[in-house]
Amino acid sequence: MDEAKTLDIKQVAKEILETIDREREREIIARRFGLYDRKETLEQIGELLGITRERVRQLEKAILIRLKMSAEKGELPHVSQVEKEFVKHLSEMGRAARVSDLALKASKAGDDRDKAHTAFLSTLAPSLTVLDENDDYHQAVAIAEYFDDKKLKTAVTAIVKTIKEHKEPVTIPQLHEMTSGYEHPDHVKALASISKRLAHLKDQWGLLKWPLVNPKNIRDKIYVILQEHGKPMHFSEIAGKIKESDFKRKDVTTQAIHNELIKDARFVLIGRGIYALKEWGYAKGTVSDIIVKILKKSKEPMHRDDIVREVLKSRQVKETTILLNLQGKSQFKRVAKATYALAEDK
């Protein structure tokens, strides 16, 4: 069996840490990467060790430089094997990946400690580039042959710009066609996954603020369901689809769904409990309101069958409901057999 596949990255990290002679320096690295517990700030470590924040930063930098030099000389245990394994995974993942995703490939659990050890070992590997987390990027690892820190940031930013300019969610194959310089869609997907400005739902990628890829509340989830369905739905059916979905929070009541449908102008009631999206061309209003609009647009009397046909284009109601409105509402008058017009303004 390949040795790399049998390596325990936690054990490897522990052995490397033990090559550091001074206990204070071991503490700094272990706490900064969160190798044994949560990651700690420069201030927290400085307070613990009785030194300044700046001194902690200087020591961390010096220790990592020393460890990287040892790794390049082949003096650190198992780094070359771990590096080969990581490069193999990254090649399969698109040449770059979030640390959390690489940790899932490199270890069984993929928990916070595995992420910490993956980040630590990647930092020491000469053929890998590590991108630190900030407001724009998730912590990521890339194959240095293809990306240094600056090139990786530039590539991710370009992907975000392409999606933003497109102004609507796209699939990865579509995004691949819209960009240049990438051999495979997986390379584009890898870069997109690193950005904190993007989100995805199923196979659609878009800006984090777009409800179609990142629905944050019930109304956004209703919108996504209707968009996917592509035609009007009963509110109970919408509730069922939300419960079956991949949304993070999907335990909502049918009544809550109905309440949100009523409140949001994006949704139009077109039948008994049946809703459609306003952007599909539907407008709010009763059946009689729709008849008024149809007759005004016509500018001349219409046969009841024609009126019924036009109303049914925007409302899912029974024909008898339309006829009762024609016959019972004062806005309309019969001007010939089965033919109606708007009553004259009073």
C-alpha cells in the first residue's frame, strides 16, 4: 500500500512540532494553527506567554521560515509523502481547494483539527501555496506550479467578476465557457469555491447576495422553489418542496409559507391557494379586476368565451367564477348575446 495513504496527518504534524526545540516556539505554532485546540490570536498567545503581539508575530514568522527550509532539504518527517498525497488530491479537485475540502480528502473525519493539520502541513510543503482566510477568500491550498498567492487571488477575483457581470446564476460548465485559460470546468469550480463572495445551490453559482443561490429566509426559499418548478404552485405544495430541499433550514409550517406568500409582492395569488411569480407576467387583482383590464385593452365588447380564455391565461379559477363575475358585477354590461363590455362610467 502507498505509504502516503497510510499516513496520519495529525501524527505527522505532531512529529514535526516535536522537532522544534523550544517549548515556547512549539506553543506559538500549535496555538496559531489550532493543532490541539481552537486557533488563537496573536494577542491571546502574547498574553499567555507574557510577550507582545508583535513579538509573537515575529517568532511565528521565523519558526515557519526555519521549518520550510528544513522541509525543502527533506529534513522534516513525512513532509514529502504528505505533499505528494495533497498534490494528488488537488490535481483531482481542480489544482486548488479550500482547506476544509482538502482535509476531507486527506483524513477520515475532516473536523476542525484535521483542517488545522492540513493547513499546517500545506504551509510547510514546498510545492504548495496556502492562501490565508480573509473577508474575500476562504483559507485555501493550491499547487504552486499553477498558482502563487497573488495569481490565486487574481484568478478567484476574475471568476467573481465574470459572474457579477453575467447578472444571474450560472452552472460551472457555463462559467467555464465564459472564461479562458482553464483546461477543465473543475479548475473553474475550484476557484469559485474559494471565494467568500460566491454561493451555490445545487448546480447554480452566483453572488452571495442572490436569493437563487443563497436563500436566507422563507420568502427567498419560496422564490427558489417557484423558479425551479417553473409554473404556479399551491402553497401546501411549496411547503412540501421546501421540506424536501437541500436548504439549511427547511423545517417550516405550511401556514408560515402561506403568510409569507401573502406579504411578498414577488408572489401573485392566481387561484385558490395557488401562487405564481410576478416576473412571469402575473399581476395582483381579483377576477373582476382582470376582466376590466382585458376589456379596456380590447376597447370593444368581447364574447364571454374570449373573456374566459383571456382570464384563464393569468388566473387558475373555474369558468363559472368568471361568468358569475361578468353577470353579477356592476362594472360589466351585456351588450349582445353572450357579449360584454365595460359599463359606462358614472
